[in-house]
Amino acid sequence: MLDNDQASQGLGMCIEDSGVGYSRVSMRIRKDMLNGHGNCHGGFMFTLADSAFAFACNSRNEATVAASCSIDFLRPVRENERLTAIARERVLVGRTGIYDVMVIDEAGQPVAAFRGKSARVKGEVIGSRAAPTG
């Protein structure tokens, strides 16, 4: 999925770990990600959390999109800090899932808390892998 995600790649995100209903994604904060106060723009922290959410909720190879998301910013983040977003599935019922994502700094301190609601749609993330015949 990351191979086709130009936004996450462009921001320098790296998937450190993933599993069913789980992902751990990191990103270093660059100068061009700072707001007028010299802190990381909240939109970039949201995007990191949203990407971790996307990788976690698509981990079963069933195409899944965000239905809603919210974030609480807990502390400012400066240039060159490496943030890590850890996404965990909390509930999966039918086509709907609830995921919590904690964004932490290099010291493991929380900087943002994100919650996403997912909706499964038709299709697969990675195309059908039918066994070759013959």
C-alpha cells in the first residue's frame, strides 16, 4: 500500500512495523512542516496519524477508507524531531472499525491522540493473488 501512497512517501514516512489491525509509522519533522510559531503544523501530525490508521485498517487486504477522524494535540513539536504514530484496532464489527493512534516523540512522550472510524469498501489493497495454472 505504501508503494502507491505518494503523500506518505513525499513526507518521508517509514513503516516500522505492521500486523493485523496494527501499524507503527514514523516521520522526521522538516523545516517546511513548521507553522508560523515554529512548531510542527498540526496538519502534518494529523497526516502521520491518518497514514498509520490507513495502514492498520487495510492490513487484512480489504479496501478500507476513513469514515471520520479526530485528533487532540497535546504538545508542540519542533523541527528535526522524529514522531512515531502507533495505530491499534479497537473494534471491528461488520464493515466498520474503530482505531486509536497515539503519536509520540523520540522520548516516547505523547504529542497527539487520534481516533479514526473506518469503513470497508469493495476490493482489495493488493490485487488478487490467484495461483498460476498449468
